[in-house]
Amino acid sequence: MSLLVLLLALTSVSLNALAQVALRKTMLTIAPLPDAIAGYLGFAIQLLMNPWFIAGMSCYVLSIGLWMAVLGKVEVSLAYPLLSVGYVITAVIGYFFLKEDINTMRLIGLSLICVGIVFISRSA
């Protein structure tokens, strides 16, 4: 895998992780999902007007575009495992930006993901 493709993949995965964090921030800043169907329109309007939601959806769109470029260059069996980096990036951003906890078990799991990514990337 070339350096350019690797950078495209990591940028795509990072944008996806940022989208997750932005959507979480959205849900922390708007009223909760209503119990009655009648309240869904107001909820949808809140979403569409929320800058975190707009940022999250924009990150998703950019991420998909970059990911399509990656899939045009490398085998899906090599590219797809790189998405696992997103778990690590999301956890780190969540820890620093949303003050979410990373306990010992999560840290071990994230470390195992990193080891797995190294093994898969070396097989190319």
C-alpha cells in the first residue's frame, strides 16, 4: 500500500471518528428523542439546525468520498481492517473532547486492535 493510499485511508477513518463524536455531542446538546411520534418533526428540525449534527454529517460525506478512493486503489481485504483504527481514534477523541472514560479493559482492547492492524498491514 502506498503512502498516499495509507494517508487517504487514515484521513477517511479519522473523519468517520470525528463524525461519531460530533453526533454524540449533538445528542448531548439537544432535547432527548420524544416518546410520541408527533414530537419527531420538532426533533428532526432540532437536528437539522444543530451545528454539531451538520459537522458530523459533513465528516461522513467526506469520509465516504475518501474511502471510495482507497477502495479504488487496494484490495478490500487489506483496506477494510484499517477501519478498525477508527475505534482507537474515536476512543481517544471521546476521552479528551467528551471526557469519556477509558478503563483498563478498553485500553487492552484498543491495544489488541492496534496489534491486529499491524499484522494485517504487514501481510500486504
